[in-house]
Amino acid sequence: MTRAGGVPAGSGTSRAAPAVASLEEAIFPHLRPAAARRLLLSAHQVFARKGYPAATTREIAAGAGMSPAAMYIHYRSKQDLLFHLSLLGHEACEEVLRTARAAGSSSGERLSGMIAAFAGWHATHHTTARIVHHELTSLTRDNFDAVAVIRRRIDGLIADAVRAGIVDGSFRLADPDGTALAMTSMCVDVARWFPAGTLHSPADVSVLYADLALRLVGAAS
């Protein structure tokens, strides 16, 4: 995915931030044992605050109430923690897109719902998204390649939704691949600036981006 939401698009723009699942509920609910989950959440906090290069295993372990030696039972290294965070974040993005796609009954509904959900996820979990996307270059080659498999699936989901609308006559555009790339990129970039301007909640972002997606593909009115 070129740099790689779910809040459904609504009928209007809301200024009140909706209740959202916690990071643990939204991305790490299945992680067991609890100690491994605490370590990953601690790594998330440290990476967000200091960046991956400056983070240390000692402070990550301390944030989870553990010793560095105890940390190694669950994760082999700081790199292992970043890899798991990146993997889980990308898997969450893919699931959001697949769920939104399944909810649509037409090409327009599917694409707008997917982009609304994808952008909304990046607003809701903007701190996680910044780690997941901006620390990609800190991954080892093997770890990057494993994550890249998911990124390509995410790209494919959006590109397929654009092409499906062209085939059934719902969309009118000359460059489906370039347009899909643009939509993916603009959703991912939400994590960089959110909140800003008039966009104060994930719902605001979802509504705007759903409309932008349909405009980009020349959706038939």
C-alpha cells in the first residue's frame, strides 16, 4: 500500500466525537497472555512518544510492569514488538475494509463505505496509524515483506472496488489504478494531521471522505 477506518458515513457532519473502542478493544483483543498484551500496549506508548529508534526495551518493559528479562519471554526484541504492532494495525485496516465492502449493496455504496471506514479508522486510531505507517522503514527486510503482503491486499480491495464500478457503469474515470492509489493515500494521510480545521471527529472525516471518493470516480448521480 502506498504508505498505508470503522466509522460509517452518516447523513450529516457531526461535531461531537463518538464513543470509540479503546486501542486494546479495537486492535489487541485476542492477544494472550495478558502480559504480552501489556507489553505491546507499552511499546505503542513509547514508540508514539519517542519514536522507534529512541525507544528502549527497558522502558517498554517498565511500562508493562515487567523486567527486561521477563519481556523476552514474550517478544525477542524491540523489533519484534514493532513488527507485531505493524502486523496487527494492518490486519485491522484490512478487516475494516472487508466489513465495509460487505455492507454495501451497490458499487457506489461499497466504495464510499470502504473509504469512509478506512479514513475513519485512521482518524480514530491516528496514533497507532502513525506508528504503523511511519515506522515501516524501521522494520527488517523480512518483517517489512510480511507486512507488505497485507498492504498489497488493502490496495487490491480499494482498486477492485473502483474497477467494479467501472464495469457496471457506476463510475466514469480514465485511470482506475491511479485513482485507487490516490484514495488509499489520502486515507492514510489522515493520521498525520487529524484533528484539524473543521474535522474534529472521525465521523466528520468519514462523511467528507465518502463524498470525495465518489467525486474522484465520477460516480453517476
